[in-house]
Amino acid sequence: MLIETDILIIGAGPAGSSTAKHAALNGAEVILIDKKSEIGAPKRCAEGVSKEGLKKLKIEPSSRWVTKELSGVLMKAPNGTSVWLNEEKVKLPEAGYILERKVFDKHMAMDAARAGAKIMIKTLATGMRRGNDSLIVTAETMGEEFEIKSKIVIGADGPESRVGRWAGLKTTIKPKNMESCAQFEMAGVKMDDPNSIEFHFGSVAPGGYAWLFPKGDDIANVGLGILTTETDKSAYQHLLEFVKNCPATQNAQPVEFNIGGDPVGGMLKELVTDNFMIVGDAASQVNPLTGGGIISAMEAGLYAGQVAAAAIRDGDCSKARLIKYQERCEENIGKKFKRDLKVKEYLLSLSDEELNSIAEAFQDIELDNINTAELIKNLIKVSPKALLKLGKLF
Amino acid sequence: MIKMIVNEWCMYCGECAAVCPRSLIEVRENSLIFNEGCKDCRICLQVCPVQALKKEENSDLS
């Protein structure tokens, strides 16, 4: 059996569904496939998105998939000293809403379907070869093998992207750029402020941080990401220790366990080739500082869908035409990531003692009227190396 | 040939596949497939969040 289409998208996470929706809205014939039997499950992330991000994507928040609206961020140093930032003071990147990803991802796929995309679930792509100005993907669903011939194929198949590799793009992620993450969804969590997310820095999570993301009532995602190049223990072992020692989880019980890799090395340099594009975690479109990637994946999906549909209309699916997608991603996503990567490198260079003294210096500062330059000036006072690592960025 | 054992508690998150420098690991919904060509770099073993992968002892001698 051979199916023909304009655009085939592999992977129905937020990146793939956003791409499918915008490609279909712009007139292309779209097929979206996913290997799983349930879109959105199991989740591999902490489920935070910014309000600004959803607004930019023109997605109206729905009570079906928003579990919690947040008003602040609590950052904890290893000795427990907290710095509290609220929404009015600082723009919070991944801290607007906490989602229910299982529901959110399905709704994003439904939006793609309503825009005209055809969805095939429990459908695995097993290979890809070049055709005449097209790509032919072999796939299987419920024991049946078939082929899909598409003018453009878009890989949205996560950090483990095989599709990108089939197309010849370098998508392999180095261990030093891959946060190894583990998380419990727990009930009975007692947070300092149930309307704020908490980040815990230092040796609780070598090379990353630990988080508590409240989901309403006493429910929270409690997890952490580590760099396996910085510790001999697994993410799971670090998580068990964190939950054992964290005051908020002393009486908490897990109802779900999630794991996954988060590519935090900054966006891949090459996102397109002839008849092919890559989007989302597969393209490392993840904020390297926060590890958040839902909004950037969906924003990239918007650009990918628009550029792919326009390329179909013009009858030109060459790399030279599709590079417009890469340019828009670099301008709107990649540039900011480069700055955040520097901030992350600085943050990861700090010892527990340095983190403590920074938190102590900042805990009483009135952040209401402070601008970034003053913030950095204060930081340099307690952490002189900040000047070296961050001075040029601000 | 090097043989990998995938323990029962593997959750198919795909982190091993993402870091494999030779792209030898395929992640399906409920299975992992290791293709031939492993050079024993062990990066997949290191990154696994739950230490679900194990190299079969002496498998590289056979």
C-alpha cells in the first residue's frame, strides 16, 4: 500500500501537532503519525508553560488542560535560603501555567485534526528513502506495513529522533548536553507557596536542578534533571534522595513516575535539508537554562507548518526554500537560547557555598524596581566571576 | 558481538537512543532494539535515568 501526501509529520507531541495544524491551515495536505497508542502519555516533563508563550501562539487556556495558574517562582539555595520572584517583578519563562500534558497534547492534536490534518496513531516509521523530489517513509501499524510518499517529511520524534538521522542531519546529543530527568507526580506535597514553582539548586541535582511544580490542591510534579557527566548516580537515585530530604515531600506519596532526556545544548545548527525539516526536542528546541521546551517547540512548529505549506504551494521543497524555517527559528528562538546557555554555564559553575551566599545576598533585596543591570551589579558583589561569565551578555 | 540486556523496568523514554553516537538504538512503544555495530562506548548505560540497561557479560568475546 502506498499513501501520497504533501506533508508527513512524524511524532504528535506539541511540536508535531503545531506543525500539522499550521501546515493544514495554510492549505497543505497533511498526515501526522505517532508510534504510541495514546497521544501525550506517558509525559516526559514537568508540564510548565509561560502565559506569554500560549498567547503568542494564540492558544486560549482551557480548564480541561490547565491544572494550575502560577504567580511566582521560589529559588532555593542548598542551605534552604530562598529567593522569591513574583510575576510582576520578573518575566517568568516556564512559570505561567502547569498543564496536564496527557490532555494538552491530545487537544493540540485535535486542533491539528480540525484544521484538516489526518492523524494515524500506533503507527511507527521504520525507515526512509529518497524518491523523485519526495521522501518515502516505510511505516507499520498493527502488524501492517505500508509506505507514505511525501513531498516534505517533518521529524518531530523527540530527542531520540531517528528520522533526522535518516535525513542525514546530526541529531545525536552529547551526554554533557543531555539532562537525565526523573520525576514523581505526588499527592500530599506541602509547598512553601502552592502558587509558586520551586527550583532547588546545587548538589541535590549535579549539572541541573530539582523542581516542584504545583498542580492544584496538594498535588505536584517533583523531579530533577542531572548531567550524567557530573555524577555517578542515576537520576532516579538522586530523585529518591531529594524526596527523602525535601521538607515539602515528607508526607507525599507518588502516583506516577516519569523519566526522559532533555536536550539542553542549544538548538541544532542544521534544521532542514531537501524535502525535510526537523522540529521540537528532535531539533533541541529546548531552553538550555530552564529545560522548558513546550512553547519553543510549538513556536517552531508554527514556522515549520507555514514554511512547509508555502513551499508546497510554490512547488519548491528544496533545502534552499525550506531554510526560511531555520532562519525564523534562529531569529526568534536560537538567539535567546545562546544567551541562556551562557547563564546556565555560569550557574552550573557555582558551588553549594557560592549558591548559598548569592541567595543570602538576594533574599532581602527589594526586587520591585530593580533593573537587570543593577541585578547583575549586586550579583557581581557576591560572585565576582559573574562579571567574567555574564558581563558581556547584559 | 556486544549484547545488551534491557531490564524489565525500562520505560522506553529513549534517552539512550538520543545519545548513541552510532544511532544503533530503536525505541518502540514497548520495546528497545539494539542494532549491530556497538563499539562498547557505554554512553547509553551511563545516561539511563533508571539504570535499566546492562551489557551481557563477556558478550564481546563471542
